[in-house]
Amino acid sequence: MAEEGIHYTFESAGFPGELLVVRQVVIDERLDRPYRARVELAHHDIDADIAQYLGKDCILEIHRGANVRRLVGLVRHVRESEDQHNAQQNVLCEVVPAYHLLSLRRDTRIFQGMSAPDILQEVLSGGLSPYGRSVELRLEDTYEPREYCIQYEETDLDFADRLMQEEGISYVFTHDGDQEVMVLRDRNAQHPDVASGALVQFQPHNQNILDVEPVHRFRLRHRSRITSVVARDWDWTKAGSMKVEAEDRTTDPAGTDRESYEQGEGRSLTITGYSGTAYAKEDSTRQAQIRREMHVRDAITGAGTGSVIQFAPGTVFELTGHEVAGCDGRYLITAVQHISLPPGGVDTDGTTPEAYHNRFECIPLDTVYRPTRRTPKPRIPSIQTAMVTGPAGEEIHVDEHGRIKVQFFWDRQNPADETSSCWVRVEQPWAGPSWGFWYVPRIGMEVVVHFVDGDPDRPLVSGCVYDGANALPYPLPDEKTKSTIKSNSSLGGGGFNELRYEDLAGSEQIYTHAQKDYNEVVEHDHNTLVHNDQTNTVDVNQTQTIHNNQTEQVDVDQTMTIDGNRTVVVEGDYSETVLGTETRTVTGAVTETFDATETRTVTGDLTETLEANETIDIGSNQTETITGNHTLTVSTDMTHTITGALTKTVIGGITQMTMGTYDVTADAGYTVVAPAGVKILAAGGLSVSAPGGVTHVDSQKSWVGLWKFDGGANNFGWCSFKIDVIGMQVGAANLKSEFAMIKTEVYAAELHVTSGTAIGTFGTWLRNAGASVEVQPNSEV
């Protein structure tokens, strides 16, 4: 095609168009990259201040008749050219999209609960709006929300590029208006045809077809590429296998499978949809697919040169007329370089170029385009610290997995509350299924944060550090030998639990403090060995329950002091053995109650001393068995009251002695049964008083001492009667005695016989050492 119709225009608010002449243009455009146009201008105002061009909007156009290729952007760089002429000023300008200037914005910030498109919309809109630019998201795929996504020390451009590369999103720029528009796409079908028409004729340089814009050179390249991808991650909320894995598998034309196993490649999988106990969604299947599509994208690529000024990345053309079979077809342009050299110039390959030509790269349209993951994700190889956060009024903020919220000190956007971060897991020294260590950092603590595999999106709290707001439990270095685990009561504080170690030589100590309750559970044995003293102090009550036996051994003395009452309940038997002596002192009253029998065995002597009265109340019988002697000494009076009968059985004799009188009173009668005889020794005399009469019926009676009978009527009947009387006095108003045989030895006797007295014997023997008998009338001897 004839080149005389090619010309260029450049307009900018920085300098009038009529003063500018475009001398040279080189434009580099590529999918997923900001374009860059290097323009050399001749300015007729040699005194112009070129600094005024910087940052200005500009429009560069390539004209071929009515066919106009337009490029809109900003002047990013401007300088004077080394090739200067007296009548003009040569200026070199670099034109870029406003998106390119996002490389000058660096930030560290957090996005929570947002999908990649949502994050891109926020970042790009915020970055482009100061330049009057906008972004359009023409996306059809489904993108799961990311629980946590950090832009960590990245430029806005790198961060946005990285997100789009991770998600398989491409972008292009359109130039229809006064400002370029950034357009995001994720499907090949969204790419339009080349503006001048999709059908492009292949025409080598040796042919001259004047009415078309042809492709002069074109070749295809075939490469061996990865054919399959296995994407893997893990979901720690899943019980059992935590594996999250998907694969997308194909082979090359020869049937060979070349697999790429990618775990943590570029980024971890998106595991999301937390339902309160576990995550419900993940994108492993989609990630495996777009990663494989990225690898196989360049298996077949095309490259060529031509003069189609409307060639642009992200547009589709159909090549026709190529002499090599298989080259004709529909292609998606991935990169293009537009070149215009001044007359007489030489192209980079040494040939004399046209006023305009381009070089381009493309892929077959049936190959899914995915951007290369060229932008690495930042890694945090070291640790950081952050502050634990939570709702106002709370001291501990934690979820069911023990995760906490933190605010990094570099975070200048999020408030220091429960929204400051995602839930962050907390490392513990030991973590088993419902067992292990558990300490939860509290709001206001400064914690140490690691990042799994250095990934900023995967923070992990590994510990805490003291700082100016959180002082150490004990002053240092004064208490440097102390080590402690000390908590604080919540809410409000004021109390603590503590396990403390003192390692000062000579003062070693383990100290335990429980603010309220202290509970111990030992499933088997519990042994305590104290080599010196032990003191236990209980300020209120103590309860000890032993479900089996208890043995207590005290090698020396035991002293127990009870200021109040003591109650011991033994539901079974009670046995107490004292190998030495036992002394019990009770200053108050003693009450003993035995619901059954009591047996006491004293192998030695038993001495009981009562300094006051003793009362024994026996509800039933009492039996005493004494194998030896029984001595009872009563210092004053002794009274026995028996409401029933009294029976005494004495195998030996009974001796009773009293210094006073001996009185026996029997209301119902008094009976003495003595088969061997009864002997009464009464040195002071014997007096029997029986107003109702005395009847003696025995074979023989013997009295020694003074014998005196007083009574209205006394009857004596004996088979044998012997009286040895030293002194005898009988006074009878009516005495009748009948003896079969009577022997009387009287040394001094007096017999007063009153009327009505008779003594009769069948045989009488009387010895009288000195006796007198006085017989009254009506008496007979």
C-alpha cells in the first residue's frame, strides 16, 4: 500500500498542536501491560518550558486516509533531544496510560471478605480517578470472596497486576474518548475484531497491493509446554484429611502428559465461605484450570510484521493467503509494536523501513488466553508484631477455633476493633484433639506474628511480647530469678492465677495462686513427699471424701486443735489402737450414745476418777463379769434404787461391814435362805422388832451374843434347841414353850414368866451357874 497517506498528529494541553511536528513514533502494546509510546516532537517555540508537558493528557493519532489509529494517555517523561536545530526544539516524550502511574503509588493495606474483582474495582477506581480515568470489569467467571488479602509493600500497579494474574484476568485499554479506559476480561469471546476489519491479507514485501493493509511476514512457533496442573492446598477446619486438591489434565499432540504440581504456587487457593465451624468453599478446580491454560497458552504462538495500523492487543484478526499450510486462521493479538522512523532512517534489522510498520505476536483464537504470573507475591520472611483487638468493653475476643483479631502497626485504615483483621490462628506449644496447651492473647497485648510460607495473607500468631503498655509481672533485674505463668481476672481484673518458679539459690520455690477455686483430678495415684515441714491453712470449711480406705502414719507426735465442734461419723466399724498411753481431757460435758452393744477390754488396770457426779442410765440389762476381786469405795453415802427385783449370786462368801448402822427395809417381806445355817454375831446385841409376829421353823438355830425378842406373840418350834447364854433375860406376859428336849446352860439368867406362859419339854437339861426363875400366876414350868 502506498505510504504517502501516513501521517501522525500529537495533541496535548501542554503545548499547541500547530507548533508541533511528529518526527518519530514507537508504540509498545501488550496484553496485561501498560502501553508505552515514545514520541519525538519538533517544537517551533525554542524557548518553551518542556516541564509544562509533564503529566498532561495527550492524544497521538496515526492517519492513513480515513483510517485513524488513536492512542490516548499521559505524558510520563519528557526531555530535550540531542538532535537540535536552530529553528526548532526537539522534544522526546513518553506517553503511558494513567494505570502506569499507579506504579508510583505504594501501599500496605488489608482487604477482607472481598472477591478479587471487588478489590480490583476499589484499587483501580481509587488510583485512576485522580487522573479522570475509569475501569470497566467485563468478567463472566465466578470469583469467591477472599477472607483476607493484603497489599504488602506493593505498588498499586503490581498489586492489581498480581491479583489479575492469580485469577486469570487480562486487561486492555480502549482509546475511543479523550481518556483511555482500562477494560478487564476473562473470556476469549469478549475480545473484539480489529477495528479496520478482521480479515487480513498476507502479502510479502515483494508484492505491492495498494488497497489493503497486509501482513508481510508471519510464522508459527510450536513449543513443548506443561500439559497438566495439580493444585493443592489444605483446609485446617476440615476433620480428617485437610487436603484441598484438584487437577486439570491434558496431553500434548504426542500423547505425553507433563504435570505441574503447584502448592502455594504464586498464591494459595482461595478457601472461603466460613460457616461458623468450617470453610465451605474453595477454588481449587478453577485454579487448576486457569493455571493449566496459562501454561499451554504459548504452546502455539504466531509472530509477524505488517502495516495494519489498527492492530491492538486484545483484538482478533483472521489471516488469509499465507503460502504455508496451517498459518491461515483466526488469531488473538497479544502484543504489537508500532514503528515510524524519519525518512532515511534504518530499521533495527538493517533494512530501509516504510514510514509505518508493526511487529505483532498472537495465539490461535481457540487457545484460551491467561496472563502469565510474572508479578511475584510479596513474602514476609521474618516476623512482625501486632496489637490484639476486639469490641469495645471486652478484654478477650476469640472465636470457636481460638482465633483472634489483630491490628498491624503499619495498618492505617482499619480501626482497632473487631474489624481490624481476619480471624488469626494462634500457635500453641501442643495442640491435640481436645487436649494440649491453650493460652489466648487478650485485647491490648502485643503479639508476634509469623506468616505461613511467608504469605502475607496467612498470618499466624506465635507468641506475645511485653512492651511499654504491658509491663512484666515482676520488676527486673531485681526479680530476675523468677519465672511465672500469671493470668489476670476478666472482666475488670483485680485477681490472678499464677504458677511461679523462684530459682534463687537457697530460696528455690514453686508458688501457686488460685484466685478462686483450685481443683485437682488424679485418675490414679497421687504421691506427695515433703522432706521438711508442711503447713496447710483453710480459712473456711474443708471437706475430704475418701471412697475407699485411708491410712495415715505419723512417726512422732500429732497435735490437733479444733476451736469449735468436731463430729466423726463412722458408718462401719471403728477401731483405735494406742500402743502407749492415752490421755483425754474434756473440759465440757461428754455424751456417748451406743445404738448397739459396747465391748471394752482393758488388759491392765482401769482407773476412773470422777470429780463430780456420775449418772449411768441403762435402758435394758447390765451384766458385769469380774474375774478377780471387785472393790468399791464410796467416800460418802451410796444409794441403790431398784424398781424391780434384786438377785445376787455369790459363789463364795459375802462380807459386809459398816461403821454405822445397817438398815434393811423390805416392804414386801424379807427372806433369808441358808441351807448351811445363818450366823449372826452381834456384840452389842440383837434386836428384832416384829409387831406382826415372828415365826421360826427350823431344825436348829444358834445365836451367840445378846438375844432379845420383843413381840406380841412369838412362836418357836425346833426339833433341837440349844441355848448358850452368858446373860439371858426373858420377859413374857404369855409364854409357852414346848421342847422335846431342851438343854440349857445358864451362867446368869433371869426368866420372868407372866401369866399365860408355859414351858414344856419332854427332856430338859438345865445347868445353872446362877439363875432365878420367877413364875407369875397362871404360869407353869
